[in-house]
Amino acid sequence: MDYLKMRVEEAASQQKAERPSWVSDTNASMKAWQYVEELKKEKSLYIKRHQKVTDYLTQKTYQIKGSDVANALSINRASLMNTSSYSPHFKKYLDSVNADLAAAKEARILKAQKAPSRGSIRNSKDELVQTNTELKKRVAELEAQKTEELVHYAFDQLPLPVKRKLGID
């Protein structure tokens, strides 16, 4: 139990250490920043799980709007985004988060387009052809080795008089 308590304390201290300088406990910036961090994780998970272009037809699936943050925290959108002392910093932060999410979305879509789905087949055709060629070579080697062993075994089983007549001994 002590270990878990220690982990929680470490996580809390890391979270406080990682927060930007414009975030303060005295105003709504702390709540807004934390909420954006949670939404960022949610949206990243959505991007990770979806790869089709049609999954991203609406921006709300992968972008965070200031009005959504304001509504969730029961804050006036104008004061959150424009009139408060932290507003320029928050706006810049939200823009950078949205840019990161958009880039992740584009990368995910590109990755999906480069490797089209082939059902349960995980490897590309080129990889399968290469593997098949290597396996055929290996089977041929093993068959030759097995044949050689069988011939040696057959000669070893011959009676001594037959070996002498064949000139093997």
C-alpha cells in the first residue's frame, strides 16, 4: 500500500512540475488546462483506434474547441479565450494541442492508406513472397539432408558380404 501511495504522490508532483507557467490555482486556468489534458488523451485514443477518413468527417472527433472547454467548466467562453490574463497563453496552448492532434490524425490516415487492410493477413505481399522463398530453400536443404542420412543408414544396414562385393567396405 505504501508503494501505491508513493506512486500517487510522484504522479501528482510530476503533474504539478509539468504544468505551464501561465497555469494558476487562483483562476480557472488550472481547471481549463487539466480538462484540455484529459480531452487530449481522449482524442489521441480516438485517433489511435480509427484509421478511415470517414471517421474524421467532423472536427469534434479529433479537435478541442474553446467553447467545449468553457461549457464543461461552466465558464464564459469569452473570458476563457479572450479577456482573462491567461487567455492568450491558453489560446496558444489550445492551438498547439489541436495542431498536434491534427498531425497525429493525418499520420494515422497516411499509415492506413500505405498499408491497406488485408483481413487477418498481417504481412505485406512482398514479405510473404520473401518468406515463402526462404522456406522453400530450407525445405529443399532438409530433404537433401534427410536423403543423405537415409542412404548412409541403408549402407550401414547392409550385411558385410554384400558390402565387400559392392566394394563399399
